[in-house]
Amino acid sequence: MASQGLSRLVLLTWTFLGVSNVLSDPTYETYYLEQKIDHFGFFEDATFRQRYLVSDTRWKKPGGPILFYTGNEGDITLFSNNTGFMWDIAEELGAMLVFAEHRYYGESMPYGNLSYSDPKHLNYLTSEQALADFAVLIRFMKESTEAKHSPVIAIGGSYGGMLAAWMRMKYPQYVVGALAASAPIWQFEDLVPCDLYYQIVTNDFKKSGSGCAESITKSWAAINRMAESDDGIRWLSSAFHLCSPLKSKEEVMAMKSWLSETWVNLAMVDYPYPASFLEPLPAWPIKEVCKYLKNPDLADKELLQNIFEAINVYYNYTGETPCLNTSQTAVGSLSDFGWSYQACTEMVMPFCSDGVNDMFEPQKWDFDAFSDECYKQWGVRPREKWIRTVYGGKNISAASNIIFSNGDLDPWSAGGVKQSLSDSLVAILIPDGAHHLDLRSNNPYDPKSVIQARALEVAYIKKWIQEYRQQLNI
Amino acid sequence: MASQGLSRLVLLTWTFLGVSNVLSDPTYETYYLEQKIDHFGFFEDATFRQRYLVSDTRWKKPGGPILFYTGNEGDITLFSNNTGFMWDIAEELGAMLVFAEHRYYGESMPYGNLSYSDPKHLNYLTSEQALADFAVLIRFMKESTEAKHSPVIAIGGSYGGMLAAWMRMKYPQYVVGALAASAPIWQFEDLVPCDLYYQIVTNDFKKSGSGCAESITKSWAAINRMAESDDGIRWLSSAFHLCSPLKSKEEVMAMKSWLSETWVNLAMVDYPYPASFLEPLPAWPIKEVCKYLKNPDLADKELLQNIFEAINVYYNYTGETPCLNTSQTAVGSLSDFGWSYQACTEMVMPFCSDGVNDMFEPQKWDFDAFSDECYKQWGVRPREKWIRTVYGGKNISAASNIIFSNGDLDPWSAGGVKQSLSDSLVAILIPDGAHHLDLRSNNPYDPKSVIQARALEVAYIKKWIQEYRQQLNI
């Protein structure tokens, strides 16, 4: 479970990578700001260069709003290239776009190549330090005459959405509001049931084809039976076209984790139009997958043959992949490495499955085992109660001006805010949406629900801008 | 200037010490909570024991409110013994009282005797870490059944008042409101004029007797003239009954700083009734002082003789002090040491005087000199822009439920919030109040303004409690 916990969490990131956007104007300038490596202590007084991207061609200066992407766990250019929503609305709002890179990702390395070398150098990779970077950067930008009266709106998706929401909670002086898309701010402790995440994945498959989820449910036992004999293991390697043949029962267990992650990934990127992920995917990819999984009552080999065809939709839609690699479900260039450290420190998200209400093998959440694995991998121990302590858990009603958008198809909506908490803490639900579909560019195949969601988001953003100007009397 | 900056800032603390209170019920239990030394990083995973005091004899459990003193720079027993207001209102509110010690003070030493040994061990002495300690402690207390639905009100004075306000801003989930008494949250950067502080001191002396402030204004030049000759320096040592005779012009300069601090201290503790400070003081001590300073036009020696009589009110009211010690204006047992470190890191408060609008020698605020002195003393450099960045400066309108109380006599009101910012960010002015008079016990000599202030404070606290219960529907 623990290893699954670790590896599954990296998924937060790379959905961003997924889909190529045709940006209306992807031009930006790259800047760097000297930031203290440690905002919260004075012994380490050194600085590093935080990268941020600025597009101001549509900015109505002075005083036009700033849409500020609170960068998450990856190279910031990925997010600027994959957050079409911001580019789409820049003109209408007369907005400057800023994409701020999260420390320890992309080019924003506090200690250069040594940043990930040991727990000491990793010590400043926390959400609080990242928020402080954003605060310092926004203050810096607002100290220029032209941006002095510019309202800033924080925008982010996934972990970036969590940061956007927390930015408004902790630094409301710098952001008049936040759009937190697919932000699982409650995926901590017992704030939500730990099995909800896998239930949502399961529902996506249930809805996408008769027999589909049931086939996957039954596949685990079929694999286990295969793993009982050397012949069976050899058969699995061959049937799944694995690049490296499985050598042991343990490797078969790891292969099951890889399959689980694949199903989860498909749920996150179940977008209504063809999109390039690690490899290109068709529109509504789960429906494509389910075409191969109509009959759960087949014998083991036939069932698993179908499972292979199904995951082939994900890994080999173009038909150009010679073999499948079970050690990879994420893009190499992205720092799932960094997120694994964050999950092993602050971002302790309990997941579990029971095999009854979901299509996965039963697995309990075991914090102690998770902690041991973290210590082995990173030399640090996670603090399971910290995030809720510092960011308030469900008691966030003192905050204001935050939109929490969630797609019903998205497993991460399990930890999201799905009911409005007040007039200004607003939940927007996107029934046909996968992981932060609303942050993506407009597309002819967009379902009505995401079009409405984006319109509502823009309306709130305009309201915040207006209120800010009224308050300043400008 | 820099040394003056350093030494003057310690004054924040020890006014608390000052006045003996007759507490209605000073009984409390002492507890300790294991806290992470570093809440914001995972490399230092060790813990320390934070002390806190609890008085629950008047607590209406379950669910009665908790008045939570956000401890500042000193032994927490000092604050529990000198915040009579909390003890006075416990019965009426059915409240539990909690006094939480600030890390690096009293018994709450992260590294025991090594805590102050070097910048590395001092690294975790920051306001953010202290607030996190409070959050962890409140969460811990609220996880007991009886306190689960207890609204918590943060209360503090001076730096403790700043912490109370910031607690509500940063952790509103844990405190329904805050009483920030005499909290100079704006004494940073250029948020308020740097000369206001000394002007308030000067006004206190001007109001307390004709010729009084003018005599002090003229005293500096008189001392300078004395310092020109060895005879003059000898005369000064003798006239001021100094324990250690002055040996150089530099020591005369230090003596002037000591005098300045004495005048400032008197302004802070200009209370309407006799009170024991370092030594006992009469009611309205500045009036007593000014009785000796009626004639500013005397010759140097006569003028300085009067100055000595005046400060003798402060240092030797009982007549039992054999000689005066220019190296001391604060109580030895209090950690002005700790505050000096905090002033050299986060709490960079610019002060200045011009000798025209105030009765002090002209001194500009010189950050660079201050920084150099900090580096010499502590091996760290202050960050002058940090506090405003992290706590919002004047842009705090997104916060709610904070009372900022300030006394007109108190020099620290210079950096305080003296106008209400919204319906729930309320300024209470106490025209006849010195440094957080409102936090002191009821006294027959209390001016009407402080009686009214306390009544209003209690009304707001009750309102917050009521709103919290309405929200929870209990």
C-alpha cells in the first residue's frame, strides 16, 4: 500500500502534460527573481532564482488585473502551455498573465544540482515556502507603478489549485480571489473517506461500458492465479508485451500497481476530445478502453488478453509502441520525484480500496508503513496532521473569494470542495469534467457544463476585480 | 542609532513585569506539549516541550469558551500574573484561561541551554513558528471532547497582541476572534512615520507639567557640554549617583541612551495608580517626574541636577537604591536577549527623532548600520521587508474579528491600528491609557475610558462566541 501511495501521488502532476493545447497566444517573457531559500529562518540566508513567465501583450496598464498561476510540481512552461483558459480570457479582462514556478521544479532550484541530494538540501521544499515565494513575487510586481493598483487573481489546478486556494487564505492582501481547479484540499486525514478516490475511478469505468469495471475487478484474481506458476508469469509477460519480462511474483505485484495507476490516469484524462498525453489518446478514452472489456466472465487468459488490449489504448493508441514498460506511467521529464518528497513530508493523502465498492484490490491505508517507506526513500518522516493544522481542514469559512471547481469524472474531486461554503467560497461542479478540464483551452467538443463553468468563473473574477476597484475607489 | 534601536526594542517586554496585580484567582495548572522544533521543514524532526498554563475553575464545560493568551517575549508566568483582565472576565464568560509560552522564552527552550548559543540553534525563533505552536496547541486542546465546541479567543498585549492579531489572520480556523492590545503591527517599513513614537513620549511629558519636555530637550546639550571635559564627566557620574563612574565620552553617549529609554519607559507605564515596576512607581509617574522639571532655563548643572531628581522617581522612588546603573533599564530575569534577536531578524522597527517635534536628540533611521550591528551581535541579518510581506501591512481588510486597542499615552500606539478598518476590525482608543492598560486588572483608579474599553471588548468577545455557536447550531 505504501509504495502504491507513493507512486500514485505523482499522478497529480502529469495530467497537465497530457493534452496539447492550441494556445491563442503563447508568447511570454522569462524572468527570474532572487528569493530567500528560507523565508522562515535566518540561518540560511542564501538566495536562489525563481523563474516566472510573463505575458503582458493584452494587459491594460496601468492597473489591469494580473492572472497569477501558482505553479505546482513541474516545469512552469508545462503549465503555461497547458492552461489555455488563462490565455483565452486575457483579452476580455485586459489581464497580464504570470506563471510562477514552484521552487525545486524546473529551473527554480535552490541548490542547483544538489537540490535533491539529501534531506538537508530538500528542507525548503514545502508549500509554505512556495506560498511565501509567490507573496514576495507579487509584492515585487505590485511595487512597479503600472501594477500598483492591479488586482491579482490566483489560478491553479490540482496541487497548483490547492496553492491558489491557500494563497487566498494565507495572503489575502496579495490576491483578491483564487480559482482552485480540481484542488483536493481535503484529501488529508479523515476529512473525506479514503476509498472515495477509487470509487470515482470505478464509476467512470462503470458508466463507460457494460462489464467494464467488472472485468477489471476480476482481472486481479486472474493475474494472481497466473502468478502462481512460472509458466503463468511468462505468459503474462508475453500477453502484455512487456519490454522486460517479469521475473518473480513480486514483479507481478508491481505490475498490478502499474495497471491500477493506468486506470486512475485514464479517469483523470477522460476528456471529450482527442488529446495527446504520454501518447495521443482518443476522445473519451475510457469508452474506447471499455470496448475491450465487455465480458467479465471469460476464462483468465481471455480476460487478461482483453485487459492488455484495453491498456493498449492508453499506452499505444498510435500502434507505434513496440513494448510496454511497467516501471513508467509518467513522463520522465517531469519531477514526480519532487512530488514524492512532498507526499512524504506534508502532502500525506490517505487512499484505500475495498474491492467491493471499487474495482481495485482491497488495500487499507497504513500510515506507519507509508512513513517507513518515506524514511527509507528520503530520510524524512511525513507529518500526517500538519496540512490540516496549517490550512484549516474543513473550517475555512473565514476565508473568502475562492472558487473550487471539480469535475465529476475526476478522482481528485474526492478530496475537493464540492458544496459552496458561503457566498464567496463557491463550489462549481462540472458533471462531464475530468481533471481540471475548465483550465484547458476552449474546444469545439467542450461539454456544456465546462462552458458554463468557465463563464461563471470569469463572472466571479470580474466581480472580485470590481470590488477591489470599488474599495480603492479607482 | 543602531544600538539605540536594539536596546529600545527590548522595552516591549518588560512593561508587563511592571505592576503587581491582585489577581482574583491566580490558580493554574502547568502543562507541556511536545512541539516540532521546525514546523516548516522536515530535516530537523526533533521536538521540544512548550509550556502552557491552564485555569479551568470557572470553565463551563463542555463547550465553554477558551481565552488563549498568545505568549510573547518572556516567561509565561509573567503574563499570566499580569493580565488581570482575563482573570476578571473568566467567571462572566464561563471561560477556561490558557497562557501559552512563546518558544525560546521561559521554560520553552527548543535546545535547552544551547538555544541561544548560535544562529543555528536560534533559527527557529520566529513569529511564524510561534503561531504554528499556538495552532498545534489549540488543535490539541480542541480534540478533547469537552473543548471540541469551545470557541477560542486569542488575547495578547504588545508583541503578544501582534501575535493575537496575526493568529486570527493566519489561523482563523482556531480562533474566532482576537484582542490585540497595544499591538504595533504597523511599526514596520514606512507604514507609519518613524518619528511618531518619540513624539508621543514627548507629548506625555508636555501634558504632565509646564517646562517638563523642554527641560529634557535642553538636557542633551547640557550633557554634551559636560562631556567635553574630564571634570564634567566626573561631575555627571557624581550628580547622577552612578554605580560605575563614566570613563569616556562614549560612555556618556551610552548614558544618554539610558536616559532616553527611561523617558520612554515612563511613557509606557504612565498608569493612573501606584504600581510596582522595576521598583515601585507612584500614580501618574510622569507628573511626579515633571515636578522636578519645571524650569528649562537653568544653567547646565542645575538643569541636570533636576534631571537626576526626575529619573530618581523611576529608579529610586522608595529611596532605597544606593546608586544608579546605566547598563540596566529592564529586569534581568526577562529575556530582552530574545527580543533583541527577533528585532535583528523579523521585527525590524524603524524609529527616528528630530529634536524639534520631540524632546530627543535627532537620530535618523539607518537600516544598514542596524543590520551591521545585528550581524556583529547575532551573526544574522534582519529582513526589513518580511513582516509586511507575510502579515499584510495595511492591507488586512480580508481579516475579521480583531480588536485593536491602543492607549493615547502609549508610544507603541504609533504603530497601532487606531481607526476601525471594517465592522469587525475594530479600533478602540483609550485616551488615558498607557501600554495595554486594558489588559490589567480592574482598579478603583481606572479612568472611565479604560472601563468603557474593557466593556466593549467583552461585548465583542461575547458576540464572536455567539456567532460561533450560531454557525455550529449549538
